[in-house]
Amino acid sequence: MDKRELRKQIAQEKRKYSAFQKAEWSSSLFQKLEDHPLFLQTKTILLYHSLPDEVQTHAFIERWHPYKHIILPLVKGDELEFRYYEGKDSLQTSSFGIEEPTGRQVENLDEIELSIVPGVAFDRTGNRLGRGKGYYDRALSRLHSYNIGICFHFQLYPHIPTEPTDRPMHEVWTEQGCVYSTEHNVHDDL
């Protein structure tokens, strides 16, 4: 299955689940991720302000922004720009209806220690399928962060087609916990 077909199949699959179910799974995923040693020691984290069909990050951002530096991406042309999250008032609705950060821009990208990355799908070797514009792949090539991909369990596939510009994750997490890590093999059935 090529990337376009895979995106279409997952979009259909996402429609099967209610907003409530996705919120429950998101909460479960983040409760597990909060115990990750790297998350606990990290001071600066790249997150994303979720769209309705993604793992929901809003509550997690609100819970942790008083304790950690939360960075959110903003699309600028063909690149992602990174801005500090400075509270709900630091979000502005774009022309696409997406809430984007308006906080100060991150000058030193080396500050970002951990990146929590959304994806349309992942496989158990850390490969990620994005929405097709390559924003995250280009952005992650500029960062030196530890990268954790997050998705719902139904978004795990046996194989994601890749290209040389695709950036694999160090770990992949779902509401069931860590399903892939470069540090240790995590196997269970898809």
C-alpha cells in the first residue's frame, strides 16, 4: 500500500471512533508517558496543539506548561517555526482554523531535548507517516532531540513505506504504552 492509500485508509478508520473515545485513549497514553524517565528529567519539550483527529494534547499541555518549557510548532511557508507556549492566551486561530502559538520564537533549537511527534501512522521500527508535506521530517533534521511518535493503537501498521528524507522515531507510543524503542525491543501483535 502506498502512502496516499494508507492515509485514506486511516482517515476512514479514525471516523469509526468518537471524540470521547479518542480523548480517553489520549489521556491513557499521556498518563503512561508521564512516567517515562526522559520525560521526567526533560525541561524543554516540543509538543503540538492537536487537531480533532489526532492524539489530544490540550489537557497535557495545560497540565505541564507550569513545570516545563513547552514548545509548539507553527507553519511558516515550507518550514515549522518553534514558539514557546505561554498559556491559552498565546494561541491564535489561523485561517485554516488551527490554533497556533504566538509566544516568543525559540532561538536555540538545541534547547529542545524531547520532541513528541504526531503521525498519521507508525510502524514497529519507528517509521512515521505524516500528512504528506514533510514539515516534521525537515524540522526534525534541524533538531537534536529524542523523538517519540504518538498515535492511537489502530494507527500502527506492519510497514510504513519510507523515503530517504523520512525521519524515524526513537520510540513510538500508543494508549497501550511503548510499542517501539531503539533502546529495547517491544513486541506484541498488531
